[in-house]
Amino acid sequence: MTVSTTSPPPARSNTRITGHWWLRAGRWSLLINRRAVALNLVLLLVLAAVSLASLALGSLSIPLPEVIRALRGEGSPVTALVVTELRLPRLLAGWVTGAAFALAGVVMQTLARNRLATPGIIGIDNAATAFAVASVVGTGVSLAPPAMALTGAACATALAFGLAGATGTRGYRFIISGVAIGAVSGAITQVMLSAVPLDAANAAYPWTVGSLNARSPDALRLLAVGLGIGYLLALGLRRPMAILQLPEPVSTALGTRTGQVRLAGLALSVLLTGLAVAVAGPVGLVALIAPELARLASHPGRLPLTASALLGALLMTVSDLAGRLLLSPLEIPVGIITALAGSPYLLWLLLRQSPDINR
Amino acid sequence: MTTRVRYLIPWGLLLLAALASLLFGAGSLPWQEAASALVGQGHEDARFVLLELRLPRLAVGATVGLALGVAGALLQALTRNPLAEPGLLGVSAGSAFAVSLAILFGASTATLTTLVAQAGALAGCALVLAATRLQGTGQDPVRLVLAGATVTGLLLSLTSLLMLIDQRAADEIRFWITGSVAGRQWHQWWATLPSLALATVVILTVIRPLASLALGERVAMGLGHRPGLIRLLVILVVALLVGAATALAGPLVFVGLVVPFAARALAGADIRRTLWLCLPIGPALVVFADTLSRLLVAPSELPLGVITALVGAPVLMVIVRARRMPTL
């Protein structure tokens, strides 16, 4: 065995990788994509601006300096009440649900290698809603809505898998199974709503369209924790998921445990969807659109996890703000706004292009 | 089983379903009394329930089933897609949205003309036809269904928006949109008859060219037919039928999928034989589902749309799970 030492390896400090920063500490190193950082920073700024607007605008408009004063615990009691008690929780709910839906969407799209395979389209939203409504109207077991929504999401996914047979998450059979499951879940939700008195049905109405008005603080806290864990998990899964984009034999030969990665990603996406539905109801189209936009904006071939989550939060906040302002004093539920804005895009996607994620 | 027996089974089922629908209901009328009222005797109240409540309901249910079943079979033959169904493709949703708009502008469901619903259905049909003519989508049944589901979702959101704007309309739309044939009256049924008659005439003239279109556009042209004209006529018929059904019962999903599926299973792929079998199967399905909707949670009622969804979704799965997607 000969070791060639004729040309010494280049000194490490001189190495440059285009478009990246290379951080090193001892034997650990980290590559950071500059474009991704810039994109995320821009998104954060926009999100901050929109959030401030969302705090300031509404049926009672509050000037920005007042808003900031109220946020710092000063200002008049009225503005403090409106800003910190009414609008801030709602804003936070928008952030976390949007980010959770978008993250769930991007993970599932990537695993299924199909842009249409988002939790909303394969029926997870509807099933989670059916279960949550069951707990709200008090039929069946009286678990808390988040737990029930999670159960529903898990059941729907398992069913979709079982019905799709051996084809896994790829191919249309999985998606059409999801469509059928969604239809049945919707029917069951209607059965429950028509079987209970009017008050209970009205209490469950926000669940069926998707609204940030209906959030419960407990579910919100649970979702925030879940989102934190889910985000870290997704970051950990980034590399194996990228390898899964290669043909199956290749990814296996590279030493990826494809089955385990798929299972982990799917579980993650189900968890996030279930928790988010428990807060805001089915607003599933965010899960389709946010990753799409993120993919458009970021470097091709990268998995834009952070950008998707930020865009999800942004979309949700903007939609909620629009819903509050458009027909004021009436309030349009955020689910209706996202459906109106998102459906034409989904149609375009369906009719114009091959829905395969591999471009 | 000889062919004749096979063709007679659906008619027998229809008869059974109709009898069950007349004899059983959510009310406290025992079926023996209903039966004696049916043969012309019995109590005054029983006769009233039977003739004024259950009979119109039976007629409306049968008409809706007939219209949706035939419309589904025609749409499937036209798009050559076994999943094409008025409910799944957004035709019913277009019709329902038009009706909701009309309610918002002051019409009530009682005075509602069938025409509004048919105009909406026509718009939905045009969308579907445009989508099937696009490159790539025509050959892909499932993608068409997904697009239809998207259109349906969009229109449903718009309808919810309308309901938000006007509370009175909301109350009226809410019960109608789940799909039900409860409380319909004779004059509503009469109002749909002219369009059904017109649809029948058009179907009879277009059925042979349509059957030849199943062999491909070129073959049909070689046989001296004009595919564009056939398409236009069939789309018009589908709009007439779906609009009439939606005006009567609200948007019902899956009926137009299940009925032709069953008919094809009995009769094979030929559109003419399929249509003949849709005549008994469609009414039988809807009437049976309606009877179930009265009995399952008696004394209250389930919306009919719930039952058809619970029946139809598994059938959708069966079709998709078939090893090879059946092509028409």
C-alpha cells in the first residue's frame, strides 16, 4: 500500500465553499448556506412587520407606539387588554399553527416525493377534526381535544397506509385513499354535529372551518412544545431525508435505514398536524403552499425546513389579519381565507405540471 | 345466472327499497298500519303520513337517484374515466354554490327554480371538460378527481363565506347543503320533470354516437359522428340532470360513482346497457339510503349525504385498489 504525499492537502483555513460559511470547532464543523440564512432573515423581518400590523389593526386600531408600549407592560389598560390579552395569544397561535402545518407538509411531501402528499389532502386534517369534534360535543370518550385530534391523525395515516396496500406513500393510491378517508371523516363530523343540540353544534363550528378564534391555551402550549421538539427532529432528519430523494437502492447502499427514516418522518408530520388541528382546526392548505413557496425561494436541492416553517407562520398571520379586516366587523375564519387563496394554486399545480417533486 | 335474471335483480331491489321507504319511518306509525293505508284502508292519520309525507319523499329520492346515476354514467363514458362523478368533480358543488348565491339574493329553497342549479352545474361541467382537454390530465383519472376535490373545497369555502355574510341565508343553506330529501313536496318534484323529459330525449338521440366515441375519437369520426357536438350535448344533459337533482336534494357525493360502478359490474362496459341498469339502481340506492337515514338515529334523522358518503367512499377505494384502473 503506497501513500502518496507528493501534493500536501490544502491548508484548511484557505478552503472556501461557494455560497457557504464553514464554522469549525475542533472536530465538529458546520456548513451554513448563505442564501438560506439571508432568506430566513428576510422572512423573519417580514413576519415581525406583519405581526406588528396584526397587533395594531383590527376593529379597534391602535397606533404602533401604543402597541409597543402595551407590549412592554405600559400604556392604558384598554390597549393593554386588547393587545396582550386578545391579539397577542391569537398572533402566537397563528405563528405556531402555521409553522407546524408547514413543517408537517414539507416533511411529508419530501418523504412521499409527491408535492400533493400533504396532511390536508390525505385526510389527516379531516380525521383529526372528526375526533376533536367528538370530544367537543361530548359523544364518545371525553379526552381533551388535542389528545383526540392526535389519535384521529394517527388513525387516518394508518388507514391510508393500510388501504393503499403495498405501494407505500408513493403513487396516487395513497393519496386517493386519503381522499376517501377524508370524505368519510367529514361525513362522521356531520353526523355528530347533526345529532347534538344547536349550542353544542355552534361550539364545534370553528373546528370544522379552521379558525384562530377557537384556540385553547392548553392546546397552544402543547403545540408549542411539540413544535420545538418536531423542529429539532426534522433538522436531525434533514440529511437522511435528502438521501431518500435518491433511488431506493442507492439510498440503501449509502447506509440509510429507509424504513426507519420514513417512519420517523411520518410520525413527526402526524404529530405536528394533530397538535395544530387541535389548536386551529383544519387549515391544511398552508401545509401545501408554504413548502412550495419556500422551495421556490431557496436553493434547488435543499430541503427548506426553516424557511417553510417561517413562511407557514407568515401565511397564517397574514390570512388571519385579512380575515379580520376584509369584512370587518364580521370575521372570516382563517380556514376560509387559506382555502380561497390556496385552492387556485393547487388547481394550477394539478392541471399544469407533473406533481412529482423531483424536478 | 342468465342475463335476464341479472337485469331483473335491480328492479326487485328498487321495489323492496320503495316498500321499505313507505312502511318505515322516523315517526311512531307502526308498519302494519302503514301497510293497511297503502292498500287503501286504515286510519286518516296513517293515510296522511303515507300520501303527503312519505310518497313525495320517495318520488324525490327516486328522481334524484335516477338523475345522478345516469349523469355519472354519461360523464364517465364522456371522459373515459371510471372515477368521473358529478359530486367528486365539482359539478354538484358548482350547482350548490349557484343555489346558495340565489338564496343569498332572496330566493328561498321553496321557490327556487331548478334553472339556477342547472346553470351552476353547467359551469362546473365546462370546467371539468376544460380540465380533461388539458395535456396529461385526460389520461390521469386520479388527478382529475383531485382537481375536482379542490374545486369543491374552493366552492364550499365560498359558500361558508356567504353564510357568514347573511344569517338568514346561513340558516337555510345549512340544512340544504348536507344533502337531504326530507320534507320535499310534490310541486318541487313537478318542477324538475320538464328538464328530465328534455334530458331523456337528448340521451336517446346521442346514445349511439356516444357508444362509438368510447372506441376513440377517430373511430367515431370515421363512423360519421361529430365528437364535438356529442360532447356538448352530453355535457348539457349532465348539467340538466345534476342541476335538477341538486335543486331537489342538495349536493350528494358518490351516488354517481356507485351506481354506474354497480351497473357496469352487472352489464359490462357498453354504455347503452349500463344506462338501462342505472335506471333501477340509482333510485334503489338513494331510496334505501334515505330509509336508513330515517331509521339509524330515530326519532331524529341523519342527512342523506352522510349515508351516501359512508357507502361511496369504500366503493371509491375498491375502484382505485383494482390492480389495473379500469379504462372506459
